[in-house]
Amino acid sequence: MAPGSAQQTVTVDGRRLKLTSLDRVMYPETGTTKADVLAYYAAVADCLIPHARNRPVTRKRWVNGVGTEEKPGEVFFQKNLDKSAPSWIERHGIEHSDHTNVYPMLNNLATLTWLGQISALEIHVPQWQFGPEGELNNPDRMVLDLDPGPGASLPECAEVARLAREILNDMGLDPRPVTSGSKGIHLYAALNREQTSDQVSAVAKELARILEADHPDLVVSDMKKSLRGGKVLLDWSQNNRNKTTITPYSLRGKAHPMVAAPRTWEELDDPDLAHLDFEQVIERIREHGDLLADMDRGQAGLEPMSSNLQHNDDGGPDRLHTYRSMRDASKTPEPVPDAVGEPGGNSFVIQEHHARRLHYDFRLERDGVLVSWAIPKGPPTSTGENHLAVQTEDHPLDYGSFEGTIPKGEYGAGEVYIWDSGTYEAEKWRPGKEVICTLQGREDGGLAKGGNAVRRFALIHTGGSTDSAEKNWLIHLMKEQPGQPSPPAFTVRPTEELPTLKPMLATSGSPGLLRSEEDWAFEMKWDGIRAVATVTPEGTRLLSRNGNDLTKAYPELADLGSYVNAEQAVLDGEIVVINKAGRPDFGLLQGRMNLTKKSDIDAARRRTPVHFLLFDLLHLDGNSLLDLGYTQRREVLEQAVDAPGDGHIQVPPALDATLDEAIDASKQLGLEGIMAKRVNSTYSPGRRSESWVKIKHSLTQEVVVVGWRPGKGSRAHKVGSLLVAIPDGVDLKYIGRVGSGLTERELAEIGSRLKKMGRKTAPLDDVPAPDASDARWVRPALVGEVQFSERTSTGKLRHPVWRGWRPDKKPSDVVVEI
């Protein structure tokens, strides 16, 4: 490329590409331009491409450069292949439950050049490849990400890398180090594709835990920031099928153009080990070539990680090997048996453990071991309490009778007492998800102090895929207890500042997506505005899904706290207007939106009162309920709210019906559709989740207004129709124009606002000439909703009818509805 040239057309691998903005500075602190980036990728292509070949490529793009440390540039994280991408780029799709993502594959220099042209500085890929027909193969490599916490750096990462290398070598693997170009080190080891991603992840996770147990002052396998000071996080999760790692030789979007650079083991011994920039990497390739070039020769399967571990009959580690690795039988009085016990028993023990902090160890006998949780606050004594329960390693059956002192310096040092023990009956046991059991304790035990030695508990996994989240459960005292009345529903707790939470969002779907009805609960879908309500002794506050304060706009809901049996609560629900037929009416609700003057609000309130339909409870008197399953949250919600007789505050019941019955009931009532929610789904604030699915009877789509066309005749200078679009990656995609359903009053009211938002050019480039001929363009900031009959083959809407404005949503909230 000619120096200083801002634009060129080049031929790469027989493909013509137009390269633009070559003089744009991508790394301001070093003056590195887009032309320099393209030249770097051309220089390293023969080394980089083999490590990305036939893998789905996720891109991180800095279109205007990375900026500086003080003012970072805007970055776009992109999975789907742009529709404007050259047709010759190889690609494959990955199907999800409700959509398919199409990814490019980086198999040649032309594609790498195109990635540089669109400013995709970082190239991320998973540990598996597509097969010839697009099938997802088993992983051909394992990756360990060594990430230094505060107070640690590359030398500590190098030390952990050497420790991991010893174990991996014992497994027959040949790991290779790569300094990540960011903070830490990646270790790559080639595999023979005989194991699934889940199996590889399990081995990597166990390796991380063993290193953590052997080197607790250096290694941590838990991502929780509070545990990482001075230590190296051994992140095993990069082996998950859905996770990606930056490709060796990829640039990084840091202030300096650093690179994920393969290194030698000798280099890791250098106390001055440092990350490398793109110029250093080019020089290294000239001298040494690709240090990972022969990595595939070390392909192997995954064998047991250490020969000194106890094994089960199949040769693999048994369920007590983690327990043994954390204890020295010569230093602690705890039992350290050679093998697991005989299966079939049903004992339990709860131990009071005075370690660094007092906690209670809750252990249930299962398959020859004691499955164990640590409960910081002890077993709950009220159905209104939900205590954290952190799952720990399985313990031997002999631990059920252990009391004594664990010496200082040993794992869990401190005094251990038996708080209660006995037998239990398992009502439900879903490994890793849910346990419901009834405990029969001693008459003089700790359970009996709560009123009865027989107690029914539920242990609910809180969800999440990180190592720390996998350990976290909640223990809940069930509402229905054997042989006695239910305990008090709630206890009063000191008030504390409540969190500001965004609502959890649903995905659009169809009945066919719900394969097992027993896993789902059904509610009616209410046609209104979503709101999160915070109740405190000071009053009620309402926030829309995009954070707008709705409190003053709906004063009739200010008394919500009078109907909540708690001093503090955070609730989720829908604000609706009920029409004369007794149904929510979104059109009537439009008259309550965007009012700011008190006189206007009061007049609208008298004319069109609203109702608040509550369907979830997120926080109650100092307790977060986010990690409870849907069924448990609903149970607490129904106890917590006493709805008034006039119905302006309601908790509509979940439907006791099958999927088909729920859909039919919704149609008969003239409602919009139903909501299907997984019974064990936790609440994920601000996230769109496939655990909540909205099933509508008619086709609707939220849209972004991008322009308008004037009417005809006497309306020639007024708004006649709106031009609408939906987000498509970082761009907008035109889907048609809509005039039906807009009243003369609505067109008149919106006209002056649209004219103030005017712009000279179109905010998108795919509007057909007939629609663009007399269009007036506007800044794409307003969101509305339309109903339509079907989509054309190009994605346009047929027969769209305007339903109303959505001031509660931003353009970035709009997604394609099924």
C-alpha cells in the first residue's frame, strides 16, 4: 500500500477489496494507522489463519480507533455476519432455540484483509471447528486462561503456567504458552477430538481446583473479585462450547497495539517477561516462524489428571478426591478414608463450624458420600427467609459423627460441633438444580429450637455458569410443613438501601419451542407498560424498563406500599388501562403517556385510571429473591401482597392449565397472548432470557421511526405516514411505512416533534426509491409498535397498522419479533 493513501482497491487471493480510510489512526498513542493494521495482518496471515481455520469468528470492532486509556474508543462486539459482507466469505450458521447466527470463517488472507478493513482488530474463536457440512465438531484443543488479580502480574501467571504444565504433561498433553497481549497467559494443548466440550471443561475445571487446593496462596478458580487479590485466576471456562478466546497473533484493542503472542517455555522463566507489540511479533516470525506450528503433533485424549489421586472402579477420580486433596490425615483429626462409603443411606448432619467466620455445614448422605453446603446464616427458621448455601466438596460418611478441633493452618481450621443430625426423606433430587427434603432431627437438636424437629427444606441452585455461580444455592423453608401449621410468612428486618433493578426481558417464541410443559408455568400477557416498583417507608417509586421515573405520571399507584406486607420491597409488573370490556387497552394507555403537568395528569387520571398488575417480587425486607426459582418467587409474592378490593393493585394468578388451555383462555379473554416462564428460572435483571417466552396471538413488532412522508391534498404539509426500521447489528434495516391506525390527532401531535428531529440525510441506506422520493428524515430516537399480517421474503411488513408509541423503550431495546 502506498504511504499516505487513504483509499485503494486491491486483489487478494483473487478477490477484489476496496480498502478505505487507510490513514485513519487506530492507535492514537502510537500513531498506528489502519494501513499499518492491514500490513500487520498480511505479514502474520500464514501463522494466524491455521489457528482460526474453520471456526466461527466473533469480532471486536473499533471503527474509529481504540482511543486512549483516559477516553477509550467505541467498540462493537459482533457475531452475525453483516449482510453487506462479500458473498465469497466462507460461513456457517449455528442454530439456537429461536434464531440462527451466521458466522464468517477465517480461512484465507482475503477474509483476514476484509476483517482489517472493517476495523475488526480482535479476532475471537472457540476451541472447536465446523465439520464439512457445518456440524459442530468436538474440541481439538484445551485452553486455560491465567488471569492475574490485583497485586499479581505476568511472573505469577508464568509460575502457575509451569505448575499446570506438569499436570498436563502427566496427562500426555503438550501445552504451549501465549502471552495474551492484555494481562495474562493462555495455555493451549492439542486434543484428539474424542471428548465433548462439556467433558473438556470438566477436566479443566478439576485441574483448576486441584491447583487451587495445592497452591491456595497463588491460584484461585473462583471468578469472584474479592478472592483474587495477589492471586492468578485459572479460568477453565474458556472450554465451554459457547465461549471464545482471542486467536493467537490477533491484535488487541488496547492503548498500544499489543498481540496475543506465542512464547517459548524458556521465555516464561525470564523475570522481565512482558507482552509483545505487533512490530516485535513480526520480527519474531521472521526469525522463528510460528511457535505453535507443530502443536497438533501433541494431540492426545484426556486421561486422569494425577496418578496420586484416589480413583473409582473406572479408573477416574472418585467423589472424595477433592476432599482428600485439601486435607493431610497426619495433621487433622478429620476422617480421611481411602474410598467412598456404601450407597443407600439417608442420614443427615448439620454442623456448627467456628472457622474464620461462624457458619453451618449442611450435609445429606447420597451415593456413599455426604453432599455438603456451607450456610453462613444457618438453616432458615421462617418461610420469609432465604439463606445462601454454598456447595462445597463432598465429605465422607464418617464426617457425619465428627466433632472436634481442626488445627490452625489446616483447611477449615476451628471448632466443629454437631448442631443436629438424623435421617431425611428426599422428595426431589435434581443434581445441580434442586433438592427438596424433609429432615427428622433430634428432639434436643437445633431444628427443634425452631418449633419442630421435623423440617421440610428446599435447596435451589441459583443458576449461572461461572465457577462461583455454580456453587451458589439458596436454602428455603417450605411453606407447607409436615404435622404443623405454616410458620410466620415474613419477619421484619432493618431497612437498608434497595438496589435499582432493570426488568428481566422475555424472548419471542411459539408454542413449539416449549418441549416439556412440566418445566413451564403460564401467565397472561398484559398489554401495557412494564414498571419496576420500589417500596420503602418513604413511599413508592416507579421506573420504566429504560430507567425513566414514572412515579408522578401515575399517582394512583402511590399507595402500593399499603398493600405490601413489608417495609421494603422491589416488585415487577405491568401498568395497564382496563377498557369497558374489562380488558387491557394499549390504545387507551397512550393518553396517559408523556404527560408532565400535574393538571394534565390529574385530568387524565380521572378520565383514564390505570391498574398495576404485579407478577414478580425481586427484593423483600433485606432479602434478594433474584436467585430463587420462579415458583418460589411467586409463592412469596402471593403472600407479600394483599390486593385492594377495587383492583387497582393486583397479583394475577399463574394459570393452572396446559399450554393449549392457556393459549385458548387468553384468546377467549381477548388478550394479547401468554407468557411462559421456566419454573426454576432465576431473575436476571436487564437481560433478555430464553427462560421467559412471550407467545402472541397476532404479529407485532416494535419499530424505530427513521422518517416520514407528507400526506396528500390538504395534508400535503403534514405527516401522512411514518417510515420505520429495526436494528440490524450496528445499523438499521428498513421494514416499511405505516399510516393505518394513526389518528388525525396523533399525526398532528407528532408532526411538530418530528420536524424538530429532522436531519438532511437518511439514517439508513436500504430504503426503496419510491418510499425515499419525498421522505423527510429524522434522528432515529423514537420507538413505536405496529401490528402486521406477515413479513415478505426481504423482511418488510405487510399491512402494518400502528398500535402506539413506546416511550418506555430505546431504539437499542428493539429486537426482531417472531
